[in-house]
Amino acid sequence: MKQLLLLSILFLVSCSDSGLIKRMEQIKAFGNENPEKALVMLDSLEIEIRSAGGYAKHKYDLLRVRLNDKADHMPSSDIMIKELMAYFEEEGSIPDKQEVYYYAGSTYR
């Protein structure tokens, strides 16, 4: 019984990250038209993100950087983008790396 419970929990955690990524992709698409509203939508995921894996957390942070850039909110620091660059350089796909470097350039303009 304990093994079944443990397997169920592991399954739910792994599925929840893919579900979060999917919702973030939807918010990203919506943010192309209305970044301010998309930021509010992204905020609604904050509690779920706390229990997510590292990749989902970093995708969340990158999406926040993207939406703030689209909403013309200038970053006050480069700390977040530096952390994202370091993470995606090691763990990210090529599109992840391209996006993080694009927004790094935007941070320093």
C-alpha cells in the first residue's frame, strides 16, 4: 500500500510539472497580445511553482522576464537574468538558450 501511495505521488509531481509548462506556454502566447494581463495570469501559478522542479521554476522566471519586457517594465537588476543564463546554459534546450540570451540583451540595453 505504501509503495502504491509513493508511486502515485511521484506520478502526480511529474505530471504537474508538464501541466505547469503547458499552462505557461498558453500564458506566453496570450502575453504576445496583452502582457499586463498575462503577468496577472502568471501570478496565479506562483503557489504551484514553489513545489515544481527546477526546470519549471526557471521557465516561470524566464516567462516573467519576457512578459515584463513586453510590458515595457525595465528591470532594476540583472541578477535574475544572470541566474537564468547560468541555468539554461547547463540544462536548457537550444530555444531556451536563445530566449534567455535575447532577454539578457534586452536587460542591458
